[in-house]
Amino acid sequence: MAAIIRVLGLALAVHAARSDTCDGTCDARTINGSAACGLELLPWDGSFGATVATPMRDIVDAPCLHDAVRAAFAAHRLLRWSGEALAPDDELAFMKLLPHDGSPGAAHGPQGVAGVDAEKYARWRVPARDEILLQGEGFVPAGHHGVPEGHLSSGKPIKEWHTDGHYEAREPSIATSMYCVSVKPVGGDTLFMDARVIYDELDDAERGVFDCADIEYSRSPVSMHSSGYRALLEGESAASNVGSLYAEGAGRARAPGATHPAVWVLPDGDGRRSLPLAPMWIDKLNINGTTLAGDELQLLVAKVLARGERSLKTYAWTPGDFVVWDNRALLHSATPNDGFSPEGLRLLHRIRLAGNLAPVGPDTCAR
Ligand SMILES: *[C@@H]1O[C@H](CO)[C@@H](O)[C@H](O)[C@H]1NC(C)=O
Ligand SMILES: *[C@@H]1O[C@H](CO)[C@@H](O)[C@H](O)[C@H]1NC(C)=O
């Protein structure tokens, strides 16, 4: 089922030509069925994803390609480059082309909760570019863009399906980027599923529950079932498995998070409906004056998320990869971090700028 994305990367290396014809009028080139003005794209098989052959800095430097790359992002929901050598400012310049809140002082996530995980997030940010958070596994030596050396471990021993920032922000981050600096020989793939496919797979009764529901999120992690599709139920082993990043927060009083419509009608691209659920952070689902919570809610969430597996892609990182995805349309999970080889360092830069749109549910619902 998992797409073999590395193979595509090899095929494209030959093809990655400079896009040097951008003179203010976009020349529409069509590469293997995908028309994107002036951008060279190779769409992946399945419902989402495209590899971009036009080098990232050429796009940033060419204003006439900016609309094209935004359109490609809306059409494919995940764009991927390989073989890039990017400075922090390059990563940031690209992310600022996509929808975000650019106002001074905007809170670029993840923020976390003070006394729980906010300090750990702050410790792994690039000092002069604090939109960039280091993620990975292993010892980060001194000298990486001024981040103090130390042992980085941001994964969990289980899967955890989620979308970034939904649980903590009224206007969640639209795009998340990951730039791969280095990898361990074994472990550290990232999994993606399509939340639009998850919506499409709902039966009528499930649509009756989710279409007009609001979800109340918490900002406190709970222990997860190994499937990543739900939290542990009452009476299941309570050993904390939220990972070292969240370990101090597990078991504390719940910090309330954001409330959103369960279903997001996507405002751009195909205008489809998406069901971006994050079981580690879900507290309650309110529908027509009734509230679902606890085991009943978790079992429902697990049942519908599991059907997203038909859209699953496993992304194996290579240094120089830059991947950016749409948190409104896709869910992701790390693979469990107990499968790493001891040697080497998995190091990625993650950016998620503050969002500028609150999720909007179906307009047939009275809210
Ligand atoms: C486009 O498709 C053709 C035929 O399937 C293939 O031979 C070619 O390599 C593809 N082009 C790119 C850029 O991948
Ligand atoms: C909630 O009410 C709407 C009509 O307003 C209905 O279509 C839907 O099925 C109801 N859902 C549940 C779970 O009661």
C-alpha cells in the first residue's frame, strides 16, 4: 500500500531542470497530466501529493510562480522537493508564500502549555528564527544554527494520528513543513492519510453525527493505543506512552483547547469535506445537544480513522528533502520511535506558521 516515494525521487533527479523562463508571464508547462503554470510537478499515485522538480529557491525568487505554487499546494495538499540545501531563511521564505497569519507577534506553533511542554518546545527552536523547531532523535551537537547541544527525542513509542495545531488554536496552522537535515540508518518514517477520504468513507449515520458536530479539544495529551487511532480506554493498561516530549503533561489536569466543527469544508482547491480528527487531544463531541466523550467517543473516532488506511503513504526521509503539507486535508503520524538504530541522528526542521482561517463546517448546520 505504501507508496515507494524514494523511487520517484531517483526518477526525478534526472529531470530537475531549472525553471528559468519566468519573466512575469507564466509559461504553462504540463508535466505528466498536471498543469501548473510554470512549475514542474510530478503528482503521486493516490489522492494526494506531488513532487516538485522546480528548485525551491527558484520559486521563492520568481513572484510569477507564487500563485502557481499556492495552486499546486491546494490541488495536491502535499508538495515535496528533494536534494535541497536550504538555509533557515529559505525554509521560512517558502512557508510565507502559503496562507498564514503574518501579523507581528503571531504565535507560531506549537506553543504547548507552560509548565508542561512549552519549555521543551522553546529549547529546540532556532534562536534567531524561532518559527523553526528541531525534531528528531539522537544527540544534536553544538553549532546547529545556535541551538544548544543535547539529546533530542520528540517521538512516541506508538503511532499518533493528528493534524498540527488543531487542538490548540482557533485558527490552526494551515501548512506544516519538514526539512530533513540528517537521518538514522533505521527508523523515523512519517505516515500520512487523507482526511477527505476519511470523510468520504462515512456512512449516513456517521455523517449524521459528524456533519454538524463541534469537537472540544484539550491541550493535555493522553496515552494512546498502539494503532494511533484512539486513546487508551478505561481499564486498558495505563502505562504512559505519550513520549518524552509530553511525559510531564500526562496525567495532569486537562488544559482546555480549541473548539472546532468536526468537519472542515475546504475553502480552496477541490472544496471537499475533510474530517481532521486527533484522538490524543479530543475531549468531547457535541451534536444536537448531546455530548459524546470518553470510551464511546474514542471508539467512534478509531472506527472512522482506520478507514483512512486506504490512502496511507509512508514517507522515508532522505537528507535534503523538504515536504510541506496541508493540515486541513491530511493527517500524519510519526512511526514509533522504538525502532530506531542507536547510531546516527534524525534531525528535521519543522515550521508551522500561525493560521489565518478558522475551520468552517457545512453551511446547512445551525450553530
Ligand atoms: C512521464 O510519464 C512517462 C510515461 O509514463 C515517463 O516515461 C516519464 O519519465 C514521466 N516524466 C517524469 C518527469 O517523470
Ligand atoms: C442532528 O440534527 C440534524 C438536523 O438538524 C440531523 O440531520 C442529524 O442527523 C442530527 N444528528 C444526530 C446525531 O442527532
